[in-house]
Amino acid sequence: MTEHADRLATVDNTALRAKNRTARWLTEIFQPPVVVTVQLLISPVIEAGFPGTVGYGALAALFVCVLPLFLLLGLVRLGKVTDHHVSNRKQRAPVLLMALVSVLAGLQVLEAVGAPRSVLVMTLAIVGGILVLAAVSPFWKISGHAAAISSSTAISVLMLGPGWLPLLMLIPAVGWSRVALRAHTAAQVVAGSLFGCLVMAGLWWLLRGWLV
């Protein structure tokens, strides 16, 4: 009986390690800076000149994702922030506001260099998302991973057509990873997913109709 129990425990431990490893991979690969960078790079696809205009998307990604990420990593190194996922809810609002400053500066640069309207629209939708997340974060730890992947996949489907609907399967996969790692509750992941799909993607759709 003891040998059988030991074998079962070994199987359970192996399965748990595999589950956690998969969850960590999903969390890191589809973390917000990575997802939003891809989102910005493809943002000019709905206008003439793509892929020649992808450089404007890269410029937007520099201000929206790369610079805030480097600043965040610096704060982590200094011990001001717990980790690059900003797991401590109380630290989220200041980090998001720091990112907002960089994004707003990026908007000015994009406007100055004549970036395509679609890139500006995507950046503005992200600004709206940052503002809402910064307002909610002091009170509730809504999932930024879920918001990023749901907004990006929903916007991609709206831009590229129904053939890209399978991308939406990434939403539950990334959401599961955050719950499996105990970084968020199921409610926080669902809220983040709905926020990304309905609010951020909806804002992008409205701005696209208005500006593009």
C-alpha cells in the first residue's frame, strides 16, 4: 500500500509540475508588453502602405511597451516593485500612471512624424485601458494579462476578419494560467477578459470609425 501511495504521489507531483510549468510559459509568452507590442505592430494593417508602415507600430510599441517595461524592471531591481507582473495590487496604480506618461509622450511623437491614424487609434484605446485599470487597481486586482490578450485578440478579429476567430481561444488559456499560478481569482480574470473585449476593443472600434 505504501509503495502504491508513493507512486500515486509521484504521479500527482509530476502532473502538478507540468501544470505549473505550462501556466508559467503561457503567462510569460502572453504577458501584456509582448501582446500589446504585437497588437501595435499590426495596427497599420487596415490602411494602405502596410507592411511598409510597420515602423510606426514599432515606434508606438517603444513608448507603450518597451520604455515602461525597462522602467518597471528598474523599479523591480531597486526593490520598489515586487516583480515584473506587479503582483502587489497597491503598486499597480503608480506603475500604470508611469506607463501612461510614456504612452502620452509617444502619442505626441507619433502625431509629429505623421503616423497612420490606425496606429494612433490603437494607442488611444490603450490609453483608455490604462486609465481604467489605474482607477480600479487600488481597490481590486483585475487581471492585466486577461485584459491585454482579450483586447488584442478581439481587435485582431475585427481588423482581419472571422478567419482569425481561433485567436479568441487564447483568452481562456491565458486566464487559466493566471488562476493556476494563483496570481488572480477566476472573477478577476473574467473581469479582465470582459474589460478587454468590451471596453478596450469597443473603444478601438469607436475611435476607428471616428478617426480612420
